[in-house]
Amino acid sequence: MRLREITQDPAGPKLLKISTKKKGCSGQVYTLEYVSTVSKFDETVEQDGVKVVIDSKALFSLIGSEMDYVQDKLSAQFVFNNPNVKEMCGCGQSFM
């Protein structure tokens, strides 16, 4: 729902790209960025009328993952439920 709100704004971004980056105490972190075009080897996934771009280098570590938008009194963020994660750091920001 939140992604649909963001990408349907005529003045806003059209695509969200999900990647992973080597960082953090467990090895990798998720990165989200707005893009206007899809790179040659990236994968595009569409669900409920929303398109998301998956970085080709992150594809195998993200297969089977679910992304959700969670909002509470202190924060609002996208969270991942990734069945491929073997280990997470104590703060929950990086994974292996």
C-alpha cells in the first residue's frame, strides 16, 4: 500500500530498487533507492500494481523474501522477512 502511494504521485519516483551491500557486522544490509530506469540485468517484480526492481547481484539472496511497511509510534520503515538469512546482527540491520 505504501509503495503504491509513493509511486503513483506524478511528481514522485516511479520505481523502487532493492539491493544488498556489503556492510554491517553480519556482512550485508538491504538498500532501497528510487530509480527511473531498469538496468540491463535487473529483475522487475510486479504485485498489486506496484513494480519493484531487484538488483541482479542481490537476486539470489532475496529470492522468497517478503517486504512490508511497518509503522508504530516511534518509527516507520520497510522491513524484510528473508528465509535465506542465516544470521543477523544484534541490532537487526545486517544479515548473512
